[in-house]
Amino acid sequence: MAGIKQPSDKSHFLLPDLGEGLAEAELISWKVKPGETVKESQTLAEMQTDKALVEVPSPWAGTVTELCGKAGEIIKVGAVLVRYGAAGAPAKPGAAAPTATASSNGTSGAACLSSQVAAGAPAATEDQGTVVGTMSGTLTVSDRFARRAPEAATVSRDGKALATPAVRRIARELGIDIQRVPGSGRGGRVTASDVESFAGAGASAPASGGFAPRSAAIAPGSVYIDPQGIVQRVPFRGVRRKIAESLDRSVRTTVHFTVVDEADVTILEQKRKEYGRVTGQKLSMLPFIMTAICKALRKHPTLNAITDDANNEILVKGPVNLGCAVDTENGLMVPVIRDAGAKSPVELAAEVKRLAAACKDRSIKREESMGGTFTISNVGSYGGMFATPVINYPEVAILAAGRAKERVMVKDGRFYAGLSLPLSLSCDHRVVDGAEGARFLNTVVGMLENPETLI
């Protein structure tokens, strides 16, 4: 949890970067109360970052006087999370200090901000960004954390602005020329907060290219909502909000098409049972499908890729980092099996079991749900057959395996009772042509129907 210089007086704790390059996190729950004396490393709060639940520990011992935020709020990295006081100091009433104005989607930009700098430093004005730290190690927090000025400051650069692909994508979606955005990060790097505050201040420019426009926000009252018969209101929070954001981004950015087919897995089912008796492990059909996918991606490398829309590039990967969709009580999660092509079906089964358990008890590490190059969704385990799966952006393809069913099948003019496995492949048509998608799926089907190629 590095990247933020904490104050030397230990009067308040700034939310650190909970993962590489994160600009914000959702506050799920507090684990302490105002007035409570906490120990060093004691958990203060649970925060949701992407698809991982992170416990935020106290960096030092002290008495909590103020909790800056409420459950469900989005807290920016660098914003004050907790204030400390002397032992016995009265706790401030309420769950949060004065908050930044809530954004249009109902989340707060920052629940509580530092109103002054270290001793001897001047306080920031309402039209300036908040400055935290001493002159020897100054950290400038974006104007997004303070009241926005009516006009945005702009800069001109001779070279290319320093920013990550994700930040460039945000700028493109907001219609912002990133070359004009002042950077508050290290070495002048432009952060996501810089872009959003620049956009919020009214500055805009034509997008510098790319594929997807930003979806229009739904204004309150623009859609009729019948208030009768509502039995529960479920806010978009935690994993559910991240799922919604991820799917919305995927649908807005990628151009989906789906091709479906069926595989005769009668022989594979027999081999699977024999394999289980030999190895002493009961394996499902999933690890064999995963093995077929990994082998097929070697023949069709275009599908083992991600898109860098900020730089208009297709990045074809070598190793297969296979994402596997897992259904949990909190929503869908997609852990990633690294270099899945180098693993046997038994090893893949063990990895799926381990990662699925980590997803369900929320102990999965953030890096274990990142970096995928292709995703499989086993909809058949819940009774589904064909599907139209949504691509796990920035990947370019996803395969959904349905439920295998016994059917009367025909081969060489003869009828027999066989087992049919439905498969649905969705691809990004910007990267994968329809014919290539069909060829890939045909390769997967061929391997499943000839299991000697898998084992």
C-alpha cells in the first residue's frame, strides 16, 4: 500500500493506493468506531478494488476520532480516510466530515478531505487542489477533491503526455484531449482523477481517435419507475457495481458476435471416467475443455489477445492466462490461471478449485483476477445450454460451455446414444473475423471429439 506520503503528525490517515495504479476504492464497511483506540495494523475498513476485497490496516496506534466516509461511497486515493486524536479525545458526531459533492451516479468523490497541511504550511483555497505533506515531499491531490473551479487550467506539451492506457481510455471516453490535462502524478503523470476533474471543470476537446463513445447518463425522472410492488431496493455496491461497470465498458467498446456449435463428447466422457479411476481424482468436464482451449489458441493466436484501445493496438499474447468465471454470493468473479497451457487437466482442476474457494470467501488477491487473455464460462453447471457471453474486456474472446446432454446421434449412417456438449464463442469483431472465430471453435470441437489429443 505505497504511493501516498502519509502525514508525519499522525493526525489523519490518507487512503493509500491499494493496487498498482488504482485511483479509488469503494468503502464496504468500517471495522472500528469513532472513539475507539486501535493498535498498529488493526483493520480499519474493508474496501472493494476492482474484484478484490481489501482490508485496510491502521498504519499506527491511536484513538479514532472521525471516520471519513459511509458504506457504498467511492473514496479517492489520497483522500483522508480516518482522523486520529489524543487518547480520550471526543469523537466527532456523524460518520463523515464535510463531503465532496456527490457525483451524478450517487457516489461521493471523497468522503473527507484534509483541510490543512503539515504545521507551518498554508491551507489550500477552495479553488486549489489540496496539498498534503511538507515542501520536501509534497503531494498534490487533484482538484477533483476540492470545489471545482469554473474554468479548467490547461497545459501544452511538446511530447506525449505521461499516462497509463486506462487513463487514456477514460480521456477518450470523456472527449478530452489528454495533451491539455495537467498531471498531478509523479513526474507530471496524468491520473484518472486529473482527467475527470478536467472534464468536470468544463474543458473538453474532440477525442483523439478510438472506438467507443461514452454512454449517456440516465437523468433522474427521465425513465418512469412504477413505485408499486417494490419489495427490495438493492444498491449497486461492491462486486455487483464492478460487474456492472465491467460489462457496460465491454458492451460499449467491443463489437460482439457469437458463433455456436456442438461437440460429441461421448468418448471424452468415457476417457474422463477412466482418467479419474487411474489418478484417483474425480474430474469434471471443465479442465478438459480448458485444455482444448489452450491447445486451440496455439493454432489461432489472434484470439489469445487483448486490445489497447488508448493506443489503437492489438496485443497478441504468448502464454495463455485463462480466466474462469466463478459464481459467488456477491456476484460473478473471474480469477485467472496463469500459463494455463503448461498445466495438465489435473493441475487445471486443482487451480480452479483453489481460485473458486478464494473468490467465495473473498480472500482472492487482486493480481489473481487480472491479466487474463481468454475467458471460459461454464454455464452448463447451472443447466444452461447455449449462451451469448459478454467478452471480459480488454480480452477479445470468451467461450461458454453449456450442459452436456444425452442425445440420439448419427455417425457413418448409424444411430447411437451419445453425449452432446453445446459451445458458444463470443469474439470482438474488430479483432477476430467471423471465419476465424468459427475455425477456432471447430478446432476446439475436434479436440474434444478426439480426446487422445488432450491427454
